[in-house]
Amino acid sequence: MRARDLMTRPVLTVTPETTAKHAAGVLAEHGFTALPVVDDDDRLIGIVTEADLIRDRFPHDIRSGDDSVVRVTPGTTVREVMTSPATGMGAGADLAEVGKALLDGKIRAMPIVDGARVIGILTRGDFVRAFARDDTAIAADVRHHLSVYGGSGRWTVDVTDGVCRIGDAYDDDTDRHVAKVIAEAVPGVVDAKVTYQEEDR
């Protein structure tokens, strides 16, 4: 699967001049964890996260008895709190690469770009939702795509915990390879195994 298959689009963005309060409202309203920050041409210039927006927002509790804490005045605009520059990946990026970047970079969201222009976003939540898809729905999708490729009745499909097992009624290595690629492009499929079922012929 590619980033374009799972990304959210159109994506909500903010500009450096957006108030931090408004950005927080957008995150809260839509349940997002981060927003790409773009210039007037929709080019990615940064990202603002939940952590960026809540940093230094809460006054120190004087009842703690520690008077040495220096209060930092939080930024009022996205420009003052965002992370810049921000990393983006192309729509054709392999989902495995995007997932690795999210985990290795300890980030929650990856802007998807065409050149520098933001066209979508992928979050850890998107990966979780794909993995959580019902096996029956995944199997139905796989059957549909395989029937378009090789006709109905040729394939048997069984999905358990996202692992897709496909039986092919014809002994053709090329078709089995294509069937594997097709199945692994279906959201929720974590692996696909295709075998020749001679008894089905």
C-alpha cells in the first residue's frame, strides 16, 4: 500500500499567522493530533502538535512551595509554537516507510506532499484504524479486487487477524504474484499468502 491509499484528504492546515487558540480548537474539534503549517501557496513550512500548543499554557501552582519556577510566556500564534522545518513524504511512499518514520521519529502525524504542497496527512491513528478493520470486510474487498483482475469464482479468500490466505484455482506464478500485490493494497491486510489449489480445478 502507498501513502495515498490511507492518507486523509483534503487535509486541514493552518498558517503561521493562525492564533494558537484557533489551532487548538481545530485539533479539539476534529480529534487530530497535529496540523501541517503552510504558506500562501499551500507549501509545507512546519507542523504544530498538541504538545506544541499546550506547552507553558498552565500557570505554576504556587501552593507547591517552589517559588523558583520562572514562568514562560506561551506563544500566541502558530509561528511562535510550531516545529519548523517539518518532514513530509510523497503520496507514492510505501506505507511501511511512513509507519517506520512515524515510529522512529516518535511523531504522530506525517504530512503527505506533492513537491512541497500539502495534499494529505497520515497519522498513527490511520494505521490503527486500518489494522482494526473487520476481517469480513477486508475479505470482501480482496474478493472484489481479485474478481476484477481474474474473474469471479477463481479465488478463495480467508482473512484472520489481517492475514489474507488466497487460493488460486490456476497454476500461474505471475497471477499469484499479482494477487498478492492486489491483496496487500487493501487496507487492513498485514500479509497475503497465495497458493495453488489443484483440487479446485
